[in-house]
Amino acid sequence: MDFDYSPKTKELQARLLQFMDEHIYPAEGAHHAEVEANTAAGKRWTPLQTIENLKLKAQEQGLWNLFYPLDSAQAGGINAGAGLTNQEYAPLAEIMGRVMWSSEVFNCSAPDTGNMETIARYGSTEHKQQWLKPLLEGNIRSAFSMTEPDVASSDATNIETRIERDGDDYVINGRKWWISGAGDPRCAVHIVMGKTNPESDRHTQQSMILVPSNAPGVTVLRPLNVMGYDDAPHGHMEISYKNVCVPASNILLGEGRGFEIAQGRLGPGRIHHCMRLIGLAERALELMCKRTTQRVAFGKPIASQTVTQERIAEARCKIDMARLLTLKAAWMMDVAGNKFAKNEIAMIKVVAPNMACQVIDWAMQAFGGAGMCDDFPLAYAYASARTLRFADGPDEVHRNAIAKLELRKYAAKPQPVDMPITRGC
Amino acid sequence: MDFDYSPKTKELQARLLQFMDEHIYPAEGAHHAEVEANTAAGKRWTPLQTIENLKLKAQEQGLWNLFYPLDSAQAGGINAGAGLTNQEYAPLAEIMGRVMWSSEVFNCSAPDTGNMETIARYGSTEHKQQWLKPLLEGNIRSAFSMTEPDVASSDATNIETRIERDGDDYVINGRKWWISGAGDPRCAVHIVMGKTNPESDRHTQQSMILVPSNAPGVTVLRPLNVMGYDDAPHGHMEISYKNVCVPASNILLGEGRGFEIAQGRLGPGRIHHCMRLIGLAERALELMCKRTTQRVAFGKPIASQTVTQERIAEARCKIDMARLLTLKAAWMMDVAGNKFAKNEIAMIKVVAPNMACQVIDWAMQAFGGAGMCDDFPLAYAYASARTLRFADGPDEVHRNAIAKLELRKYAAKPQPVDMPITRGC
Amino acid sequence: MDFDYSPKTKELQARLLQFMDEHIYPAEGAHHAEVEANTAAGKRWTPLQTIENLKLKAQEQGLWNLFYPLDSAQAGGINAGAGLTNQEYAPLAEIMGRVMWSSEVFNCSAPDTGNMETIARYGSTEHKQQWLKPLLEGNIRSAFSMTEPDVASSDATNIETRIERDGDDYVINGRKWWISGAGDPRCAVHIVMGKTNPESDRHTQQSMILVPSNAPGVTVLRPLNVMGYDDAPHGHMEISYKNVCVPASNILLGEGRGFEIAQGRLGPGRIHHCMRLIGLAERALELMCKRTTQRVAFGKPIASQTVTQERIAEARCKIDMARLLTLKAAWMMDVAGNKFAKNEIAMIKVVAPNMACQVIDWAMQAFGGAGMCDDFPLAYAYASARTLRFADGPDEVHRNAIAKLELRKYAAKPQPVDMPITRGC
Amino acid sequence: MDFDYSPKTKELQARLLQFMDEHIYPAEGAHHAEVEANTAAGKRWTPLQTIENLKLKAQEQGLWNLFYPLDSAQAGGINAGAGLTNQEYAPLAEIMGRVMWSSEVFNCSAPDTGNMETIARYGSTEHKQQWLKPLLEGNIRSAFSMTEPDVASSDATNIETRIERDGDDYVINGRKWWISGAGDPRCAVHIVMGKTNPESDRHTQQSMILVPSNAPGVTVLRPLNVMGYDDAPHGHMEISYKNVCVPASNILLGEGRGFEIAQGRLGPGRIHHCMRLIGLAERALELMCKRTTQRVAFGKPIASQTVTQERIAEARCKIDMARLLTLKAAWMMDVAGNKFAKNEIAMIKVVAPNMACQVIDWAMQAFGGAGMCDDFPLAYAYASARTLRFADGPDEVHRNAIAKLELRKYAAKPQPVDMPITRGC
């Protein structure tokens, strides 16, 4: 359980931090302004030049595809990534998390990261050539299409989208929502989850299939807001699939393997999300410290009030503990595999978003009204962190899973509760 | 301490509930659609026809100016309101709070309500004729201009806007933000708070003055978002006052009386805000109950999970307690005056927004992703409730005030802490 | 919903407060010392002379049986009580709650109060003569014997004690624990709950029966601690009933009526408990204010730290809200009956102990080490309040009941969740 | 930052776990019974034979002085300990924490551990011979005498005890309380903190001096309870020092060095306390899982309720995070010294007791009444964990220290809060 950052990580951290200082923070204003200008010009759903320019710089500096864990052999000959372990990449994701849109600059943003890894691991050579390559190059984007509006999708057996075999094709019918990234005009492919085998047992009903976003019958219906933010031009979209027909070869790994793929996919994605949230919380704490130091009320800086200090201290404790637990989960995944680490992954999925919501909320409160508006990144950060208490399953589902694993420790040996003191054992 | 609703209140409650059922809930979709259509048409900051139509209906049914506590003699001969006490109006505000935009339909929305009461109480006959009359008629709207971006405005001595006498005029210079309602093109007048006497003692530095919104030098700079909501066409605006010149007679009550007016103004406004929040929380709880009853995960309705039931029960307890405390504050104001009730008013100002945030957050969590978007009113409700943890002063300032009143009980008699048991007294 | 204290209540409040000042607070040291001295003398389970002396004074001043709601006709000709409603008695219980042992001084302590009311309402003339009269006179004490060690007694169907008819007698077998007051040598009678009809439906299996504490087969096994407190000489005892034989006439109301009696009994008892907890919390807050005003750390009184002020303010809010809700429950019971008020009774049962635990915990923290020991009443107060989160059913059971009543509001009309904005209704 | 347990640690863990299974858990009943029997026999403050017997076994197995970090050269030729680092010892302390009295069995109990380390580091050869040797052998016990009843001792400048030079002696006058272990008749020496130089600057006023417990003028006044528990025969005592005269050579390190010694002492002690609390919380969680699995209410095991599962999951997250943070603090102390790790030490001092209180409280709630009494170790565990929220300084003092270190990061560079989005930097 060695949480030290490797020399490779430290070197990348240093370069990434420098890139943030030199290019990302200074571009925050321009990023915001470009979205506003696009909106005013009636082209809200347009990729941002600010980001495209920065992507070139990141590529030049080798800060590209840092998340990508595979070597070229595994990736079908596509040599692209830094080959970092989860534990090595985690502290880099934390840094990117400090500015929410910066991950894309490094081609490290969800859901592309998970989709790239999914195609690399489970796709055919053709899939890799067609989709993985341009994704790794940053030329296209992608979506992961699972959640449905009409059912509680945290219970995947509720999923109603059908993927039906029809000769050499599959025909897809269903409605999905919260499909992040599908608002971007560059989004070229969706990985769609649906039922091929509704009569099969619980874990083999589902399959995943690659659907070009321009296939007939794919309709992006509307963007969904997250507490008022539509996250344009990325977007969280509601999508209808109506008699969408794709070649049978588009299926990933085979019919009924959807769950299996989802399991493999989720671990790294959660590490990324959690580390970004930790970076986001760090930034909120930094802003809180700076603001309360400068802001004077009733004769002294707000930072000198013990009520402020209590929150700063609790924030520091919560952030540091969440980071240690996430690093532990990453380390376990690297050492023993995603499956072995499933409890730790569930734990960080609960801990990190709740921690971030709390820390950001304290920072907002310290900012007063300024904390609610977009002059500072706090309100948007809150909305994003809050969303992650549902995304990939709500807290409650993860907590139940953690509890069941805990209870299982004692289930094997149904001894009475030891009553050690007056009652003997 | 009789919290029973009077016959007059009960009759109005019944009519208001019926109006909500018949006219408000059915118009929620149209309201949302009109804002969207206006935005698409490039006229986001335009009054909504949906509301204007409903205002006529409300006027017809006598559900108009229900908040207005004064009789016509007090109001300079303008006979307008229902003459309800705070306690009588409170349960009506609760009902309006269930749909956040509905207060305007009844001409009961902030900041107009507070402004009308302020002008009625402290304005001259001319002020009343010019501004109060059209406000009571719903023909113009108004803004209350106090908070400043550059200082911690919760400490009013920080206010930097200057109101300087210049012959028969006052000249106003300063920058304000979070000026709610100033985005509406009908907003005709601002009540501006600033310093006339910066050298005077703490509580007589400030004055309030009426400033026509079209006076030269008044510039609405931009709307501010609350989380991602700009609340158009009402809006929360940043405003610059640059050498704005108004007749000296526009001052309210006289130089240095700003604090005094603010005190008188705040009590009823807080009752209204808190009761609306209680209504909002009731609606969130209702939505949560309905949704979790229908939504099935892992084989049973979410409502049958004890984790859901715990939250529903806590929500019920919190809402009912907040309502009782608010009714008590209203009753005290009616019986003994705003000043006497200041502790209770501070208490509800802390309790109600925090309660509403918690209840709405639980409801959002029960809704999953749907809770974050605008298909349901929860995310916007959360943003609104969260804002009220700063508006009119952050929680922390109110808690300090409550604590100081509590500590004062024991300050007069500096006895040692009684050590009742082994140490004697 | 008039929460004003009646003139009768106000007059009794004034006299009770004076009695507290003159007799109770000054006796706290003596009470503690007498228990210590008794313990040292090997007679820990002996009634306290301190209390006996004060009882005479309370009787002299007419501060006796204040809880007793019945008039003499209802009470079988025994004229004893103040005839107060629940709402009238509640504020008196609050005052008594400030010193945990003081209720007994006024013959208002649990479980005697509930037992007296139970016998008065459901007992025969003989029962009243034999047990109610000496209880009202304060000459004997009593116990209520329901909870069992071997089952989760919050689900009363789990109860295993048997009450079996045998000719003219009932024979009782079972084991009970947490039987409060059974440690007192004056405890003369137990009301025992057990199953007469185990095959009957859920709510008619149980009966209640009067069992003299000296009946053969009744064995008090041991006292149980509450945290480290045994509450001597009152005590919370584990008791074995082994072939205990009592006349069939000892049954209350008849076989299978146990639930019915329990329901009628619980309402007033919960009001008393909750109001005493509110008094206890008020005292903790008072101690906290006094202590932090006097105690200086790092150059200023602890009371001047905003972290202290936050807690004092929150305590004030929580206490006042809990009191209002309890008064509402009492008022509903008086106006509409225990059954009608069952939701409010469940709510205060959850709210008051949790509130008291929190307030007392804050006070303890402000006291430092002193808060944990018995020089001050805080640690014992905490233990007592904490216990009331289980007594009469754990929080979780009550919250489930509240939630089910809330959910029921929407169950009758299984309409879809209204989706008011984009989705229509 | 390698948190892996070393082979030496793993081997000791295995042996210690076996010892717990074979000797400690089976002796819990006997330990409790011996205290009860001693109490009944009028000798409550007598060392327990149960523990003495187990000490022999622990010595035989080499599970003795595991905490002791020094080698024999450093320890004045006394070869005694395992020479473990903080990180190596931490997981062993966790195991001991599962049964609160078991540390003594391994000669690893506070305050002896801290006192041994203090004498080893700062004592003279004579001090070591006289006190360290018998302490390491387990033949005597010791006390650390710092906290005072009359002042807020968390601010050490408040300390009023005087240590005054008088020829070849020092004369000590003062009153202390919460002196743990001073109730044990084997307690032979107190390390007393007091002011030698009250006029000196804040950090050089205090000294520490060795005072034999049988020196004339040392009077143990009384034991103090912790939520009703007196912790006999260990005890937390109030002590008077009246003209206590000891040789000048008894001073540790020299006049005015008290703070310096306290700093060095506190780090390891906090690691021990926190790890024991983690063990205690683990045991509470284990009991909670077992109990709720077996206990059936309303037709199913309490463990199958999601409200139970939420708490079990949160407990698992909180425990694991607290452990990781404590291991990090231990690692930092080992690698970089106590001073460097002071922030992490403050953090665990806040985190671990609060975590333990919460986990134990949930377990108590799951146990119902049984959780409050001494049939199970939960109530006593709660009292102990709660006490550690004050011991060594209250949470609030530590949180302030953490916050100040956090704020200091930004103090050096008094830049404006970056306003990255619309406002530029």
C-alpha cells in the first residue's frame, strides 16, 4: 500500500501544474467569454476555439491521453497513451479537476476516456481503427448511452431499450437521457446499452453496441440542465433511438456481455471522477481561504472568525481523507484488479461527491452572493459535484453494496452476537 | 400565542388553493415555454404574458395585494390591500411559495412588497402618488438596491455608495449588485441605500433614496446567475450609479434614517420569504412522496426503503417546526412589533432556508438525474432556497445575533456558573 | 391552535419556578451527597430523604399530582389532581425537567404517572382503591413491565412473556428488562404486558395485568446501567417472572386489550418526556452560556468565539421549535384525542431526544472535561436524553410511522408524479 | 508514503490477534466480574488480578512494550522495547483498542507510554533508573499531571500551578484534575507541569518535574466520572499539591522546557489514541453487523433495512479514511519528525474521536436498550471516545490550528482572490 507518487508521476505533475499556471487559469475568462459570445451569436452548441488552441499546446508538451493505460500492443497497434497505472494517473486527474473544462484539453475528459478504454479492451480491430484512433487523436468525441428517463436506471434490469437482431444487423429502439457529450457536434459515436436478451438472467440481458451518431433514427431531442447549467457545448442530452439499424459487428464483445463491460469500465472512471472532485474541492478551499482573508466584516477578516476556521479545518480533513481513500482504491485496482477493489470503488463514489459538495458549499457561504453566481467557479462546481451523487448510481445504491459486503463478513459464521461482559460468549 | 388561522385567512386560503389548482399549476408548462420561446426570439428580458393574464384573473377574484397590511388612511388614501396581519398573510405566502413565480400573479412578490410597504410607511404623499399607486396597481415594478460587490455587505457599515447633497439635489455614486427585479423592463424605481453621513455614528450614516430607473447615470450592467439560473425576466442585476442626480425630496424619512427604515422593512419580508420556503419545501416533499411511490428499483418502490422513509419523516418534522416558528414570529410582530420579534425573525431567517435546502436536496436525490434538470422544479427550488442563506445577511450573521441575545440573558448577573452537584452554588 | 399558557398554567408556572429556586436547585448538592453517602453505607437502593422532605413541601404548596388529568368522578372518587389538560401541564413538565430527579418531588415522575392514568382509566374500583390511591398519595411506587431482553421489543408482536389463565388466576412467565423504578423498595406493583392470546391477530394478542411486586416468583435480577449510571435508587431492572400467580381480576380491561391500553397510555407520557427534555436542554444551554462567558482561552471568553455563538444560536432555534411542536401535539391531544394526534406524538418523540442530545453535547464540549463528570449535570443529562432515543420505541420505528402517514396522503390517488414544467401533468 | 505493514508488523499483528482471541476476549467477563466483586468487597481501587495474570502471558510471548520506540542505547541501557516506528506500532494499537483495558496487558497503556518515552528522552540517568526501569517492567504505574480545574487548560498559558525553586528543591503548589491512572495504588510517580517562570514568554513559562506520588503534600482528592464511569481502578483523579517539596534534580530537561517536552510527547500519544479508537470503532461496527443480522423486527432482520445499511456503509467509509489519515500521520512522524507532522496529528486528533463517537452511536442505536448498558461494551466505548474530544485539547483548538496552517499558505502572497471567469485575475 505505497501511495507515494512515482518519479514519472511527479514529473508529469510538475509539468501539468506548470501548464495549468501558464495556460489554463489564464484562459478561464476567455473560455467563459467564448461561450457567452457563441450564445449571443446563436451558436451555443459549437466547439470552443479556446479549448482547441490549448489542445495543440498540450499535445506539443506530451500532456495528452495521460489517462490511457494500455500499451500499443493491447490497443491494436495504436500507440497513444502515457501507459500510467490508475495510481499514477490519479494525481494528474486531481490537477485537471481544478478547472472543470480542462480535462478536454488533455484529451482526458469523460465519457471519451471510458469509451476509449472500452473500445480498446473489448472492440474489434475495425472498431479500433474506426473509432478509437480518432478519439485518441482528439478528432472526434463520443457518448455513453445508458440512463433512461422512464425507469430507475440505477437498477440496470429496469433498462427498456431494445437491441434486436435482424439478419446481419441490430435494430435499436429506446429513449435515453443524461447522455453527456452528445451535444457536441463532433460527437461521432454512441456506445448504447440495451437488452438483447430480456429473458436471460439478470446479468446477461444487456449488450453494448456502437452506434454512429448520424445513423438514421438517432435523434438528439434536447439538452438537459444541471441546476440551470446546460454545460454547452458538451451537453447532457435526451436522445431517441427509433429503429436505428447498425451492422451486427458493431456489438461489443458479444450479446449479453453488457454488464461485464460495464463492470470493467466503471472502476477507472470512478477514480477519475473522484480525483477531479478532490481537485475541485481543493480549489474551492483555496478560494475560500483567499476570500475570507481579504474580506472584512464587523472589524476583522472573516478568516479570523472561528466559525470560518472550523470549516476550513474540516474541509482540509475531508479532502485529505478522500484523497487517501481514492489512492487506495486506485492502488488496489492496479495491484489486484477492478473486481477486487469494488468495495473501495463504491466507497470513494459515495465519499468524494459528498465531500466536494460540502466543501464547495462552505466556500460558497463564505463568498456570500458572489458564491452563487458565475464570477467565481463555485456555483458551477457545486452543480457538477451534486450531479455526481447520482451519476453512475446514486449514493444509496453504493452504500447498500458496501453494507452488504460488510455484513457478509459475519454471515458465514452465524454465531450469536458476542456478549462479552456480563453475558459471556 | 394563538396560531389558529382566522376565518378571514381560512377563506382566503381556500380561494387561493383553488386558484393554484385551477390556474397556476396548469400554467407551469406555459410559463416555462414562454421563457424558452422568448429566449429563442432574442427577448429573454421581456415580461411574460402568462403572468399578465393570470394577474387579471387574480385581480378579478380579489386575490390581489394580499400582503398589504395598511388601511387606506395609512397608505395616503390608496385603498388597496387586504389589511391582513403578518400572521394572517403568512399561510397565504406559504401557498404562493409552492410555485416560485406565482407571487407576482397576486402582486405579492419581492422586492415590490417590501418597497410598497416602505413607501407607504416612510414616503411622502408625492412618493405615494408617484410610485406606490402604480406599484399597488401592478403597473410598474421596483428594486431595492443595497448589496455591493466590493465589500462584505452583511456589515452595513461597509457600504460605500455615496449619496451627497448638492443644492436641491442628491448625487448618487456607487456600484450595487444582486439587485433583484431590476432586469424587468417595467422596473421603474430603485430604493437605493448609501451613505449621506459617513462620519456619523454607525447607525446614522446611511440613508435611503428613491431613484427612477431611467435617471441619467443609472446603468444596468449585467444579470447575475444564481447557480445557472438568471431568473429572467426578473433578474438579479449589477448596477452602476454614476453621478445620478435626483431631487432632495426623494430621500425617505430624512438623512441618516436608512438603518431605521431597513429595520422596519425587514421583518415582514422575512416572514414572506420563510413562508414561501415552507411552501416550496412542502411541494418538494409532495413530489418526493409521489415519485418514490411510483419508482421501482430492485424489486420494490423506493418509498418502501427505510432510508427513504427516514428522510420523508425528517422532512415532515423539519417543515412543521419551521412553520410553527415562523407563525410565532409573525404573531409576535403583530402583537408586539418588529423590534420585539427580532430574535424570532433572525431565527426563522436561519431555520427556513436551511430546512428548505435539506428537504429539496433529499427530494432531488430521490428523483435521481431528473431532480437536477428543469423537468421538475426541484433544482431551481434548491438554487432559490440556497440563495436565501445569504440574502438579507448570511446565516452566520443571524446566528451571531441570536447568540448575543441569548448570552445577554446572563450578562446582567455575572454570577459564577452554578455548579449544582458536588461544588455547591 | 392557541399555544398561550392559560392563567391557571401561568400561575402554576410561577409557583413552580419559585419552588425550583427555593427548594430544588439548592438541594442538588444534598441529593448527590445522599446517594454517595448511601452507597458508602451499603444502602444504595434506599429512597432519599432529600426527596421525601421536598415532597412534603410540594404537597403543602399544592404542587402535587399536577400531571393528573382526571377529575374525581373519573378517578373513582379519588380527588387528587390539578385537572390540567396536556397543554396546561406541558410547560410545568418542562420546568421539572431542568432537574432530572425533581419530578418525583411533585409526584409527577414516570412510570408512576402513566401507571396512575392507566389504572384510573382502565382499572376496576378495587384496583383504584388498592393501587391508585396510594400512588396518588405518594406512598407507593410502581413499574411498567413491557420490554424484553431476548427480542426486538419495538415490534410488540415479538413479546414472549405469557399470561395464561388458570382457573380463577393468571399465571405469568417471562423475562423483562429496563423496568424503570423497580429498584425502589417502595415499588409495590408492576403493570405487566404479555400474551394471553398468542394465536389472536396482531393487535389482540397482548394483555396488561397488575402484579404485586412481592408476589412469589417475581425476582428483580439486577440493575442495568444507562451509560455508567444506574439511576439508584430508582433503577432500571431486569426482572424474572416465574409462575407468578395473580387473581384473574387483576387483568386490566380484559384479555387482548393490551395494545389498546398501551395506545391510550403513550400519548401523555411522550408529552411529559419531551417537555422534560426541553427543560433539560434549556438548562444545558443556560450552563453553556454562563460557562463560556466566564471561561477565558487564548485571550478572550469562549462565548466570544463565533464557533460558540453558532452553537448557542442553533440550540436556541432547536429548543424553541421542539417546544412549539410539542405544544401542538399536546393541543391536538386535548382537542381531538390521542389517536388523532398520533403523527405529532411520533414527531416529537423523534425530535425532542435528538434535539436534547445535540444541545447537551454542545454544552459538554464547551465545558471541556468538566462536562463529562458529575460536578455538573451535563453528562448525566446526556445519558438520559440518549436513552430516550430508544425508550418507547427507537427513532427509526417512529420515523417509519411518520413517513407512512405522509405517503398515505398520496396513495389514495395514484396519479403520476406531476411533471409540471416541460412534461405537463 | 508507503502504508504497507512491514513484515515485522505483520508478524506481530498475527500474534497479537491470536492473543486477543485466546486470552483477551475470553477474559472480558472475568474482568468485569472482578471489578464488580472488588466493589462489593469495598476495594474498588485495587489492581485487577485478571490483568496481572494476562501480563505474564504477554511478557512470555514477547508482546510487551510494543510501543517503545527506543533502542537500549537511547534508553540509558535499558533494553526493553520492540523498537517499532510509529507506523509499525499503529496497527498493533488498533488491535489493542478493540478491548479498552487490554493495552495495560501489553504495558502499552496511557499515560505510562507517554511518561516512559518522556523520561527516556528527557530524563537523567538517575530518573531512568528510578522510574523508567520499573515502568518498563510493569512494576509501577505513573500519571501525567497537567489539566487544572480552575482554568481553560487547552490554553496552557492559563496553567496556575507553581513550581518554585527553593534552595536545592522545588516546591509545588496547585490543583490538577483528570489525572488518569492516579487512582491506581501502583501509581508511583507524577510528571507535573507548572510554571517556574510566569514572567517569561509564553512558551518558556512552564516546566515539567517528577513528583513521587507519596511525597508529602500530594493528596488524591477524589475520582472523577466519565459519563458515570469512574474507570476504576485506573481512575481520573483530582489532586492537590500543597507545598510539595522535591529535589531540584527532579526537573526534566531544565526550567522553562515544559512546552518543548509536551510537543515531543504529544505526537506518538495521539497516534496511539487514534489507532485505539479505530479499533474500538471496528469492534462497534462488528457488533452492529452481528446484532442487526440476528435481530428481527417487523418481519425481517434489522440488517436488511436500508437505514441500517446506510449507517454500516458510512461507518466503513469513515473508519477506513480515519485509519489512512492516521497511518499517514505516523509515517510523516517517522520520516520527518513530530514537528513536521503537526498538522496531520491535529487532523487525526479531530477526526478519530468524532468518527468513533458516530460509529459507536449508530451501533448503540441498532442495539436498542442493550446498547446503553454494560452487557455490551458500547456505552463505555462511547463515553471513552467522547472524552477524547477534549483530552489533549478540544476539537475546536485543533481545528483552529489546522485552519491557521491552511490560511498561512496564502498569507505570504497577499494577492486578490482570483476571480477567474468574468473578472479576470
